[in-house]
Amino acid sequence: MRTMMLGIVIALLLGLAGCGTTTKDRALSGAGIGAAAGAGAAALTGNSMTKGAVLGAGAGAAAGAMTDEEDINLGD
């Protein structure tokens, strides 16, 4: 169950971590999106929402930093 939820969260992060044109903007927006997704996933699986938010923020920031605006661009 955890592996499936983690896969869903990662897919969401990669799909949504695309706000902004600079690497810094994309990492920050990815962290915010990831924190929300991680907390939500943790709540669904019965885990700590704080831990989920922290892990999601890290994964989201990494996803945002690894993409560029040619890959995904949701605007400024």
C-alpha cells in the first residue's frame, strides 16, 4: 500500500512541479505542492502528516529543480 501511494505522490509531483521559469521558482513551487501531496498521502495511509509533508516537500523541490520550463510550464 505504501509503495503504491508513494508512486502516486511522485507522479503528481512530477506532473505539477512546473510553476515558474527559474530553477529556484520551480523548486519552491514543487516543495509547496509536494508538502500538500505528502501530507494528504500520509493522512490516507495513517502515517504522520508532518513526516509526509516533509518528505513530500523534499521530493517536490527535487522534481521542480530537475524540470525546466520546456518540459512543464504551468505559468509564473
